[in-house]
Amino acid sequence: MQEAWIQLQCPECDEQWEANPADLHEPAETFGCEDCEARRPLSEFTKTARDFEILEEFHGS
């Protein structure tokens, strides 16, 4: 199975990184930025609409 990676960006400090959706929670669950400690739903950290779609598809939403 091929691994998927999505781009994340903190809506508060603009820190950017990539993550494997297998290592992430459901899109509606609270997620925290390791750089500035902002806490919001994970869906708000997806950088693009496509990243959000991949996250939703991965978690069966």
C-alpha cells in the first residue's frame, strides 16, 4: 500500500509541515500546533481543499 502525505499549515503562526493521514485524528477532533500550541479542529490545519478531502477519505467521513 502506498503512503499518503498531506500538507498542514497552522492557521495562527503559518508553520507548515507534512503528515501521514494514518498518524492523524478525525478531521473534527482538536489538534495542536507544536510550534505555537494553537488548538483547533484538525480540518482547519489542512493547507488545501485537496488535503482536507484526502484526510476525510482516509478516515471514512
